[in-house]
Amino acid sequence: MKRVTLVIRSGPTAALGTREMVDMALVLATFECPVAVVLQDAGVLWASLPAMPDSSPLALSGKLKSLPLYDIETIYVDQASCERRGLCISDQFPGCLASRDTISHCLASADIILEA
């Protein structure tokens, strides 16, 4: 099966594309497609948000935190993007900080790369 890597570059103010990307990740994982998620640029802001109520436009942060429940365990948060913004990822976020080299390796091993 093809390995898919989803790169989220949009922050919370541009949630529509990100919402579609996360939904796509969940659907692909449901059908046992290997999925990796990379947060870069403004997308790293998702990793620093606290949990939001379902009625909030930022409720997507809860979906992101549920990725491991769908066996999506490769979730990288670009360390350079976090440092540029002075961010720390939330303790509740399932991803980990990753260097550009680690992210480059993840992208190189993907069959399909989708960005939002």
C-alpha cells in the first residue's frame, strides 16, 4: 500500500484546509494506509493549542490529538518552525519535535505527499 505523508502548513486561522487534511488522514488510516503527519510553518501552532470545546472553530486540535487512536504514530512538529515562533508543543499533543533532516527523511520515504 502507498505511504502517504500529510504536511500541514496552515495555522488555526485557516482551519478549513487543515480540517480536510486531518479528515483525510483519519479515513486513510481507517483503511490501513500508512500515514504520517508533519506540522510545519504556521501549522506548528496546532501543536501548542490547549483542548477546545467542540463548538469552537479550533476544535480540530482534538482531532489532531486523536491521530494515535487511528494508528497514526508518525507525527512530526518542525523544530525550526517552533523555534522561529517561540513555541513549545502541548504536553497533550501526540507528536514530537523533529529536525529538518528527520522531516526530509519522512518526506523522501513517502509515495504521496499532500500539503495544506
